[in-house]
Amino acid sequence: MAKEIISKTPLCKENGKLNPEAIGWARDPFIHPNVKGSFGRKKKWNYWCVTNDHLLFSATISDIDYAASLFVYIYDRETKAFAEETVLIPLSRGIEMPVKVLESVQFKSDKMTILISEDTNQTKIHVKCPDFGEQKEMLTADLMIQRQQQLEALHVVIPWSEKHFQYTAKQPALPTQGKVDWGENTFIFDSKDSFACLDFGRGKWPYKSKWNWGSASGYSKDNDLIGINIGGQWTDGTGQNENGIIVNGQLHKIHDDMEWEYNKDNWMQPWKMKTRHTNQVNLTFTPEYERVAATNAIIIQSEVHQLFGTYTGNIKLNGGQYIQIENLFGWAEDHIARW
């Protein structure tokens, strides 16, 4: 069972290498990701995704040292319409990524504006893309994400070596309100049924990487507010993982690794996710849309198959009781990167 960190701990030592005291997981942002040095290996991102029964909307600011990638995408569940816009910035000019999880970050250009403003107990996101997607339509988003002080999240340090490591903070099931205007359509997010997920990453990665990630937020069959986070591949063999479920604001860490079963020849077939050595997690993910994103920019190459769909199954909590999940909307992905 991985170590729980319960006091403030720096991620890196003064020489930039991994602090062994930071290896583990936490319920609160005790880990201070003071990543520095090692040009080309540092990876930093703030990824936000907001979902309800009708829409998925995502905005990300990322910095991988020799470039920055800003991307926004949207998916209409009723019409299956999807659009995406990406901006690449050589040498990450003009991008300043904050150190702490709950700090503001922004990017402004003629093509895309992403403002992520942190305030007490809430995050405000403003996005503007004048020529969004293939149809070159106007897209604007104004969202307010609610975060209570007592809400727990999943904070994990993955140690590949003293030179390569990653701190990730996953915060799903955050009630969200606001709206997204996309072309002639307006989509409303109500905090009663709309939820955001933050994927905050700071670390030093090897050049070649691959991972699975799955997440979903909403209500269980018993009307508990839940946020699921599961991962695979990138954490294998490290003694750590990013698996956990948040139930009504409380984190239940899942220490067993996940087995992922899916068909790479047909991504739209159902996926199976279950814990490797226990019966703690047994989920079936049914895709309804496949997002494929590929980058081929000399030293930066990546390919992601991100599926939007629903989770059904059960998860056993730390106290022994089961959470029953039925058609919970979220995503699951397979990602390969050379970066």
C-alpha cells in the first residue's frame, strides 16, 4: 500500500532530482511541485473538462519546454457534433505555468484566449476562439467551477527514477455553472447536473511515454456524487498509481493497479477496466464517440484515441460498501507520445 503524505513536502530536491519523501499520494495539495532544470524533459499542464448529459467541453494550457500546446474541444452528445482547435507556440513563448495547483494561468492571442482564474473556493474559466473548428465559427465559454474547502482530491507522485517523475492532481466531480456559445447554439451548464474535472500535471518525463486515463463525474444509483479517476501503463512497475474514487467529497484511494481491455482495431467496442488483484473495481465503458488527435512536429509526436461514453459497474469503497454506477458519462483514452 502506497504511502499517504499528510504534510507539506517539496517534489524536488535543490538539485532538481526527485525528493524521495514526496513519493506517495495525498488527499490535499501537500506536495509542492517545484520542478526546475532539465530543459526538454519538463512537462506542465492544466487540463479542464466539463460534462453533463448533453455536452462535453474541454480547455487546456500545456507547456512541454520546447513548445506549448493550447487546445479546446467540444462534443454535443445529442447531435454527435464535434469540433476542436489547437494552437502550438514554439519555445512556449508567453506561457507562464504556475507552480501550485490552485493558481491562475492564462493565454491570449488572436486565435485563442484561455483564462483560468482562481479565487477562494471557485475557478473561473473564460475561453474565446473566433475561428473555431473546421466551420470557423465563434466559440466563447464562461464557466464557474465550485470547490468547497473540505473537498478532497487525488494527488499522486509517480517515480520512474530520480530524474524522471510526475506529480498529478486529479479533481473530478466539481459542480459547474455557466454557458458555452458555439456558432448559433448556446449550451447551459447547471451546477446541479454539470461537473468539471481538473488534470494538473507537473514533472519530468522520459522522451517516449504511453498511458491510459479514464474519468467520469456524476451521481451513482444511490444518488451519491462521485468522481472516478483510473489510469494505466504509465504507472506500471512504479509502486504507485492514480486510481481513486471521490464520494461526496471524500477520496477512497484504490491501491491495486488496473487491467484495461479494449480493441485497438475497433476502438468503439466496449472497454473493460478492473483491478488486477482484487474485486475492488469492475467497470464497462461503452464509447459513443471517438476523438483522434495526432501531432507530428519533428521532435513532438503523439497520438491519442480519446473515447467519450458511459461507465457501468461497481467500485468497492475502503469501508467495504459498494458504489453502483450506471451510464455515468465520461471518457477513456489510449495515448502514445514522443515528446
